[in-house]
Amino acid sequence: MSNMTPNPLPRWFTENEEGHSQRFVEHFRDLRIKGTDIEGEARLLDAIVAPHSLILDAGCGAGRIAGALHRRGHRVFGVDIDPILIEAAKIDYPGPTWIQADLYDLDLDSFGLKEKFDACILAGNVMPYIAVGTGAQVLSNVAKHLRNDAPVVVGFSQARGYSLKDFDHDLSIANLEMDLRFSSWDLRPWTPDSDYSVTIARTR
């Protein structure tokens, strides 16, 4: 009999209604059809990394950011725990490598990936959607797959139940150091009153 404790279930599953994953997929498909700009996060990361970088999209969802980075010439690996989102990413955004895995115990070596990444992005409220109390673990898992001084770009809304104070604490535990912080992906200044934050941190 196994004594292994199952991974804590992310809030993405526990705090959303049945069918939410497919609705999420269709929402961004509709935005693409309408010509809505859904690539702001990718433009920011593209601006701070070298051409043809190896990039990890952690919590990639249905693939819009990884797909945009791939079109910009980067080699991208997208990881998400939700099989519905990963399948949609494979259909809508061919090019990146898509991996279904839990960020809580992420080990890309088990997928045969030995290279260190040049950068990582966690966008679309990834951090608030992981299981409560697992932020430091997730960030540590991401950091171990990055080369030294690699940027980690994280955007989320505190309204989702994960505070900036907790995030900064988790960054420190994960041995990541903050470089810059903004209130939006188009680099508007951050203030203590800002709900949304975009943080650029680096591996030490």
C-alpha cells in the first residue's frame, strides 16, 4: 500500500465550476477571431530576452503566450496541469512543446529536458490559481530549471486571494530576487494601491 500523499489540488479546479476549462478555451478563441490583442505578456518577455531564447511558460493555459513567443523565434515549453487546456494549446498553437504536469512537483528532467531555461513567464493569474500555501514550492521548482540570472516574469491580481506580501515572501524562499515591478503588462508604474502587479525577478 502506498504512503504517498497526493499533491494539493490547485484552486483552478477547486474554485471554478464544471466546464470552466472549456469556457476558458472558447473565450480566448473568440478574442483571437475578433482580433483582440492577447499577446501583451509575450511582447514584454520578448523585449527582455535574447533572440532565440529557451523559454518556460509555467501555467501556460491554452497556449496564447507560448504561441506568441514561438512566432517571435523562441523555443518554448508550455506546462499546465489541466489536460483540456493542453489539448487546446496543441490544436491552436502548433510549434511549442506542450507538457501536462503539476507545477507543485515540476521535474522537467523526467521529460528528457536537461537544458536550463533562459527565462520563465507565469501570467494569467497562475500564482493565485495554484493550491493555497504552495507558492514557494512552485517558484522553487521553476527556479531550479533556469540558468543563473534568468528573468522570471509573474503577473497576477491580488483580488484573486494571493497577496503581494505572500508573493514576495515566496520569492525570497525560492531564492529569486525582484528587479522591477509594474502595475500592468504595458509597464505602467506600480503603486501600493495597485491591485495588479507584474514582477520581473531573477535567479540568484
